[in-house]
Amino acid sequence: MTLIGGLIVIYLDNSATTNPYEDVIDSLVTVSRKFYGNPSSLHKLGGEAERLLTHSRETTAKLLNVKPNEITFNSGGTEGNNHAIKGIAFANRNRGKHIITTTIEHPSVTEACKQLEEIGYDVTYIPVNLNGIVQIDDVKKAIRDDTILVSIIHVNNEIGSVQPIAEIGKLLKSYPKIIFHVDHVQGVGKVPLDLKRNFIDLCSMSGHKFHGLKGNGILYIREGVTLSPLLAGGSQEYNNRSGTENVAGIVAMTKALRLTLENYQMKIKDLVKIKEAYMDELSKLPFITLNTSTKSSAPHIINMTIHGIKPEVFVHSLEEEQIYLSTTSACSSKKRVASKTLLAMGKNEREAESAIRISLSYNNSIHEVPTVLTAIRRSAEKLRLLRKI
């Protein structure tokens, strides 16, 4: 439970964004006030900001077990995904124009690929099984001589399915000219991912998904990989991302990453128990179908279809009881469209239009489960009764 505006709320929309740690906010304020210099400036204030930026890069690299020069700071997951995909496409257009991705990617991957298709690139969208998992054989069959990039989401943002990144990385090791990009935005601090051991070349992360602040992200770029920059300018971030660095946000995000990874060590078992408790009880409700599998799914995402009730009405009904969850992903929740992830899994249009997502963080407690379930039952009964009147 969280205190917001004097009210106790149960926040279950952590895959959309997380509540920043107090220490993270304190870091942002302190750096903004005391170290406001431009890190590219030659004077003392610039030097102080540059030292903080360098320390954050070194700390982030250590936390991710990579080299400092492999860390590029940016504005978040959308920029990271666009940079990875378009950067590789433009840098390798003379070698090939074929890209492989999946049917359940985040919109920042799907839309970037669609833009490339409009200018002559060829994209293969790999299907998933009924649990939302990509099959290795499908990836292998899609590889062509002109394939330049494979982009696979690690943890799906809607249903929480975890893709076999290790197996895909091992497969692509036999194709050294193909770059392997992973969208790790939903996995950070919840589902471990060894970037080196899994032969990952590019990896996107977003600070506000692990209790940092919106507008800060990380793109891991393996040493030796060349990207065309999206932004031209002053050549910051090793010429990968021009623009004055948001030092305060970066310092805050680094702290958030450290605290989240510490929480993983201490609290992941509790998070798994909370998810299991929700899954067990929700599976007993006759008006709910669980779309998240108990196998190969992340410990913090539960997707379900509510039968006979409009999902947006159900979300607002729970909001009246200070319980906050969401429909599909936050990027598409205001659009009345069926979930493309659920459609890709074989769900019908009505099921895909009626999805609700519960997404947890280490701030949630097992003690919230009975309260939430009671509210779900009560809201469903009330809304069904109103529909009959």
C-alpha cells in the first residue's frame, strides 16, 4: 500500500510506471541544486557535473556487468528501442535490409519497424505460441543472408511472457554479422539478464520502470557495435546520443537501479508468492480468464480477461476503491483496440478487447491480495447488476 495525497492506495500498475524511491527523488533535487553545470563545460561547475556523470556510468556498468563505454544514457525505452533498430538499419543498409522481430513487441519496436518498411526494409514478424513464447526454430527459419538485426522483447509488457533470450543469443552466435537487440525494459530488477553470457549486442532499459524518474534510460551498446545516431549535435555519449546529458536524472536512475537490484536479492521470493496468490484466487472467479501462463512468465505481471464488462469501466470502478490497475499497456490503454499480444496468442477479438493487467513491484504486499480480490468481486457484481437494469 502507498500513501498518495493523504489517501492509502493499492497501486498495481507498475508496468506502466513505478513510484520513485524517496532516495531517488532526494538525489535528483540535490544534484539539480548543487551540480547544475553542463558536463561538457570546461569550468569547475562543468567538471563537477562531468565527474557525477562518469561515476554514474561506471556504477551502472558495474551493476550490469559491462564496460562503462558500453553505456549510453538516453530518455528511456522508446528512444532506446528506436535507436537500436533504426541505428543498426541505417548503419548496415549497404549489407542488408532484413530485420527479424516478433508479433508481441512493444509499440516502440513495432512502429519503428513499420517506419523502416515504408522506406524499403523487409521485416519478418515471428509468431508466438499460446503462452506468448517465441519458438527458436521460427527464429532460425527466418534468418536470411541479408538479415542485419534480430530484436526480441525479454519480458512482454502486457502478459509477462519471458522469451528464451539465452537460446536465441546462442543461436545468433553462429551468425556474427547479425546484431541481437533485446528490449529489457520490463525485466530490469525482476527477471535477471546477463548481457555478455547471452551474446546480446544492444539492450534497452527505462528508469521509470524500476523506481527512477521518467525521461531517463539506458542503451547498452556492446563494444565494437556501430550505430547511426538518431540525434545529430554535440557528440555526447560517445557520439551515440547528442544533447546535454540530464545529469540529475542519470544520477537518480543509477541509484534506482542499485536499489532495485538490491531489492531483487531480498524480495523476489515474496514477489513470486504475491503473484501466485493472485493467480490462484483469480483462476477461481467464473467471470475471469487468465491470459498469463504460470510457466515462463515474469513474477510481476498478470493479464486477465474480464467477461461481460468493459475493461475501462472496470478499471474506473476499482479506482473508486483506491485500487489502481490498467487495461493493456499504458502506451495503448487509451485506444479502444484489441491487444495485439493476445491476438497473436490466438485469443479472439472480444477476449483481446477485454484484458486487464495487474503489475506488481517490491512495494506491494501479500496483505493487499484479499482486499483487491474482494474489490474485484464487488465491482464485477455491481457492474453486472447495472448492466441488467
